[in-house]
Amino acid sequence: MQLLEINKENYIGQADPFILESRGRFYIYTTGEDGIYAYSSDNLFSGWKSEGMVFTFPGVKDFWAPSVIELDGRYYMYCSFEFYGDTPDRGGRRQTMHVSVSDNPLGPFTGAIQLLHPFSIDSHVVKNESGLFIFYSTNDFDRERAGTYIVVDKLLDPYTVKGEPVTVVVPTLDEEIYMRDRYAPGRHWHTIEGAFYFREGEWQYVMYSGSCYQNEHYFIGYARAKTDETDLTKIRFEKYPDDNTYAPVFSSNEWEEGAGHHSMIKYAGEWYSVYHARNREDDGLPGDRRNARICRMSVEDGVIRAIRKKDGI
């Protein structure tokens, strides 16, 4: 089900949608070439209004995968962009995580501060009984399955990371290959990104996207742990069903492709995934054509299933 309004005359894309509920209203933030864009609605399933750009930074580009958290009445946005004020990683990548703040969920978000070094993307900041934590993706060139993977670290405050990242989810499957022979012959590059953490009952979950949205096997999967531990750096999450089985929660189907990079929201007792995808049929949109959609999810006894319908929830 397509979620956000589409302006075909001035389409800016709706990749990597992150949903936030605050004070009775819903907000979705999306990736943009020149900044982060936002949408809002009083109804989760309809009536979404484009609110335009809510964050940018002068002299840079490719603003990726925002996440927003409300803390003590203020809104903190975590996103990465091509940052030339720091040394790139071994692959020459400059995407760098920054945090900015606003008194309004629609911004403008200002005062951007560098939080991590390159390469750092795809944040999800979580607050629980043990404090603040940030999940994000970074690169490992030396692992047997080299590539992008997910870590978690403690935040000492919204602007300061502890600097002791713990590995959460790593590549283990050929279906997670982003590109073959990317940096050297025979060294295939894998990607695990788009972390989203949540808890339901006795289980804690980290959902993620694998591969690349342009690839056949791009998908959403998850790791899980049955534990009461609240220090998220101490939890050992395990892929479902195991490290060696490709079992996506969802991927491409007969009516859409490139389905992935999502966030989750619990509404009226039900879990929903807000994700991006593009129609298989020509929809008249330019570029990569990704836009935000919504899918009801079943989350029960450590197992997550998608309940996908072409024309509705």
C-alpha cells in the first residue's frame, strides 16, 4: 500500500522512511540529495502532507536515512551525508553521521554536530531504562564476508557517543552481497544496513535490510534475543532463523520491487512497517522511483511476519 502523496511534477523520492509519532500526530522523514524531507498526518494510513525540506547542511550532498527521537520536548535528528571535514574510510567513502536538533518535529533542524567518523550511516537511536543507545552501520574490509554491518553503542548524551561499538548483525549469506569484486577481484562486498530496534514481550529485535535496493535479493530480515537485559550493548542478537538461511520477512513480489529499509510503529495494538519500494509497472516517476509504503506485521513469540496486500493494509 502506497502511503505518502506523490507529486509527479516535482518528485524528490521517498527512500529510507523513518516514522515518528509525537503528540497525536505522525511524521515521516526521508532521504534526499540536497537535504532531509518530511511528511505529516493525523492519520497513519492517509492524509499525508508534504512538509518540504526540514534539514540541510551547506556544501554537502546525499543526505541518507534520517532517524528522529523526542527527548525532553526537543527533537534530535540523526543522519549521514557526504562530509569532507574528515578522512574517508579505506574505500574512499565519506558518509558521516551527524546530529541536529529542533523544538519542532518539522524543524528546521539546526546546529549539526559530527557524531561519528566515516563510514557511518543508517541510525536508530533508542531510549530505555539503561539510557540512550545508537544502532548504525559501518564498514569492515577485513572480514571474510567484507562489507557493511550493524553495531550498537551507548550515547552519553544526544551529542556524544561512548566510542565502544558492539557488533550486532554481520553478513553471512550470498544473498547479502551488494556488489561482486567491489574493491578487489574475488572480494565481494556485502551489506547489512537500516537497523531498527524494538521490543515486544520477552523478545528484543533488530530488523535490517540486506544487499542493495537495485538487486534481486534485497530484503528485510531480523535478528532477535529473548532476554530482559536493558543494556543493548550486552545483548547477543541472533539472525532468524539462523546465519545460513535466506528467509526474508519480505522482499520483492509480483507488484513491487526494491522493498526494504523500513521503520516500525505500534498503533492500536498492531505493528506496522513503513518501508520504501517501487512499483514494477511504469508509474511515470523519474529516478529510482522509491516511495513510502505501509505493511501490517505479525510479531509473536520471537517470529516476525509481513501481512502484505497490494491494495490495502
